[in-house]
Amino acid sequence: MRGGNILHMQIKISDLRKYIESILLSSGFLAGEAKAIADVLIYAETAGKKTQGILKLLGNEPLQMQKYRKKLRVEKETTLSVFINGGRNPAMLVGKVAMQRAIAKCAAHGIGIAGANNTYASTGALGYYVNEIARKGFIGVVLSGTPKGVALYGSRDKRVGINPIAFGFPTEQEPVIIDMATAAMTWYGLVQAKMTGTPLEADVALDEEGRPATIAERAMKGALLTFGNNRKMSGISMAIEMLTGPLMGAMAPQKDGTLYNGNFFLVIDPALFIGRKQFKRHASELLKRLKTSRPARGFTKFLLPGEKAQQKRKKAEESGFVSIEQEVYEAFLKLL
């Protein structure tokens, strides 16, 4: 099938999982580690978060190429919090451990906070983590610091990361998942655009000279802009940089000059306030009220934030298939 001028292929989800795990196992990962990473990548593919899916095995920092990693180490722990040194393990593995530790603390004490640094490559789709948290009946907030590729409003120098943020809320039906980057697009969006030859919109990136870049390769040498390229989103990006950088000790350069990534996980039990059942009921009632909104001119249907991704995941899970761009899938198969 074709989406625009890009050819897509329908791939069986079970086959995709088998291939991902095979690539990781052949790269030295343990079976449990391969499954944990595949969970995150499959979530991204089925939710339509294509830049967070199998592209993570194809970019300039393929997570399966990480060879020098140590055991995760807890640097500091309190009743409500845990701070983890990732040992240069893939951030998806570290993120899953941090999420689980934060959930456990929340279950015991009503709130759980986990932070991590010294991780390798991307944490992946943050929606995966908050979805897992929300399915436990808790509220999740997850932030991720990334390599510096974004220029704040009024600048042309890349000084902050893509810096995504995600929220997960339990309801009486499916969780509400809000997952977004504060950059106009993700770095792997550039990787995808380069692979498929897709031009960029004029307001998402700058080239080395600070001019608008519509070619992915030029944008990679320049800088991405924040979403909307305004002071408000730049402020949110900088706040995420604070929570995932200085707070996590992720801004101190290593001997090779590398600035390692940091992550922040917050898990809240609604029982601290109104109660779990009451929160789910009130959240569901809020969604019903919001869905009565009429579509704006030019729109045929009104969708809530996160609803489109939820619909894609449901469709993929029911059919057992996911759509992947041909160029990306063919490059992925070469890893087998």
C-alpha cells in the first residue's frame, strides 16, 4: 500500500517481534533483555510512533551495537525514590527497571520517583512506560533527556535535546496516553526522512548557517527547532533539560567529552487524593465531555490528544499486522 509517495508493507507483528529479538540475541543480549527492548519497539510501531520503532536499530546510535556495559547500580535510594546508574546499558532496559522500581514505591507509599543516568541510546517511546504505569491504576509522568540537537527559540545552536515528555492516566476504559517531543520533530524523524527522501517542512530545522533546512541531511548538520518555535515550548524543553540533566548528574562530561543521557519517572497513586476508583470515573466523565466538542472548520472529526495513537494500536493488535515503510523494513531485514 502507499501512503503519499512512500510504499508501505503490512508486517505480521509476531514476525516483527521475532526478528527484533533475533537481532538483539545475535548481538549478545540475554533473552529477557531482548524481549524487554522488543516490547518498547513494538509498542512504538503499533502506536504509529515510527521514529521510535525499528528505526532505533538503524540510526547513528543503533542500540544493538552497545558492547561496553556494566551492571546497573543504585547510587541512592530513599523510601520514595531511587537513583540508578545505567552502566551504559541501553536506555530502554534502564528505563524499564526505573519504571518498575517507581511503581513498586508508589504501590507501597502512594508516590514513587526514579531517576537514571549513564544510559546508551534512546529510551524509546515514552508512551510505553506511562501506559504500563496507568494500567496499574497509577498516574505516570516520564521525561527523557537526549543528545543535544535542538536550538531554543531565537538561537541557531543545538544546546538542548529532543526532550520528550509523556503522561499516562488510568480511566474506566483504556488509559489516556499523551506522548510528545518538545522538538518540532525527533532526531530519528530526520533519519527516517533521509532514508525515504522525504522533504522537511520549512519550520522544523536549520542548516549550519542558521537558514531553514528542508533536506534532512542539512538539518542533521544544523539544528532542530522546538515545536512551534516559540518561547513557551522552549521553556518546557529547558525545564525537561533541567530535570533530566543537572538533577540526574547527566550534564557532567565524561573523559571523552560525552554528555550521557538522563531520565525521570514519577508515579502517583490517585488514592493520595480522591481515590483510584473515583479518579478513573471522573477521568472517564471528563473524556466524555471533551468528546462532545464539535470539529473545527476544516476537520471532519475531532480526536483527543493521544486518541489517534490509541486507535492505531487497537487496530494493529486486532489485525495482528503493522504498517512499515518499505525502505525502513528492507534496511531492517539486512540486520538479520
